[in-house]
Amino acid sequence: MLLLTVLLWALNFTVTKYALEHGFHPLAYSTVRYFFGATIFAAITYRREGTFAVRRRDVALLAAAAAVGIWLNQVCYVYALSFTTATTVALVLGATPIFAALIARAVGLERLGRQFWLASAVSFAGVALIAAGGNEGEGFSASLKGVALSIATAATWAGYSVAVAPLMRRYSPFRISAIVLVLGWIPLAASAAKQVSEQSLDLNWLTWLCVVYGVLGPLVLTNVLWFRSLYRIGPARATLAANLQPFVAVVFAVILLGESMTVLQVAGGVLIAVGILLARRRPAPPVTAPRADRATDRTRDDAGSSRPASKRSRLPSR
């Protein structure tokens, strides 16, 4: 289930890029996709849980999460793919876990050591190389806009993941995702009104197939598979495997879209991967610790209090 989820996410970059290049306006594509995706996933969630009830005090946080995680994230995502290649966007989004940890640190949810700051520097050096490498095959202005929007896409999704962390203690991931998808679609549809009204429906069958895939694959099926995977094998291993997504996405873009990668982009992707690995390393516990202390540390870890917020709250990327 986890590997299928990663494949579905990764293919979405190529699918979206193809749809945008073959007749769909960026916001019109996202609005149509999220309307059907939110409707289907909300129906699945309601059948599973029988309610969408949340505490009144949590409504504002859910609305803010929807504005950042759906509306702003999708605007950045589709326009990033309009300005640059799917390869570039996918590689930059590989740095999302770094952004999540930095945001968690900024709001006081996580303490970061020297090793993490080194990991951040390595990852952002990778992003810089990807940006520089993109200029070799694209126009400078378009490439720069695409990379900037890709960074914004990663940052907004990371912010969303951190924002919903407190809600995960009170509601199921299914309920949170269903509510956020519906709430996020509203401002997305409002922003896309002009493009939707101008959107031609005279598109080839493969473009419409991309829309169907964009709804059922990365919005509906991956949500179900991802949450079940988390339950079966735990968030640490599941999130580690999810980090393969950008690199699998590059393979799809190269094979299906005929995109090419420059040497600088390859080097940038490697640096981002190295940064993620450095960030996830934990120092070994001291072997001389008293037995009682070791038991206490183990209990705290089992309770989740010593794990990074970004790992506990990781939600499917879309």
C-alpha cells in the first residue's frame, strides 16, 4: 500500500504538467479536480465515521489549515508547473520535511540541534543547484518563477502539516482531510471563477483521463492507502519511504514527458536527499544511562513526546 501510494503521488507531477500543457487553465484544473476529490473523500469519511463534528474552537484552525494547505498550496503548485518542468518542481518539493521542521521550530513545537542546521544548509544548497540547473534548459525568468513557486508549495504544505498536528490528537486523519478538502475548495473555486468560465471543454481524451487520475489517484486513493499504511507500519518508516516520491516523480517526468535533467539538477537532488537523511538521524542513547532513566526515555518515546511534530503530522501531499 505504501509503495503504491508513493507511485501515485509521484505520477501526479507528470499528469498535472500534461493537463496544463494540453488545454487546461491552471486554477480551472485544480478547482475541477478538488471539487470531485473532496466530494468523494467526504462521502468515504462520512460512511466510515458517520459525522464531521469538530469542536467549535477548532474550526478556525481547520479553516486556516485549509487556506494554506489547499488554496495557497494549490495555487503555487499549478503555477510552478506552468513556469518550469515537473522534474524541477518534484526535486524542490523533496525539501518539504526540512521546511516542516523549521516551521515547527519557529512555533515552538520542536528543538533543533546542530546536525539539523547542517542538514538544512545541505538541502537548501541542493535547491539552489536545482534552480541554477533549470536555467540551462529554460528561460531565466520562467525558471526563477517556477523555482520560487515550488519553494512556496513546499513551505505551505509543511505549514499545513504542522498546523494540523494538535488536531490529530482529537480527530481521525480521515475527518481532518475531508473537512480541509471541502473548506479549501471554496477559496480555490472563488479564485478560479474567471478561468473556469473561460475554460474550453474541447480537450483530447488523454487530458480528461489526467483529470480523472488527478481526482481518484492522489486525492482519494492515496489518502486511504496512506492512513492505512501509517496504522500498519508506523509513521517513521512510512514517512521515510514517502521521501522517495520526488525522485520517482523525476523518473516519470523523464520517461513520459521527455524532460531532461542537467548535471546541476542531479547534484541538487542528491544534496536534498543527503540533507533529509542527516535530519532524520538521531544520536544513539548513552550506554551508561541508569536502567530507570532508560525506561523513562523509552516510555516517553512510545508516547510520542520526543518525536518531531513534522513526523507525527505528516499528511499526504497532493
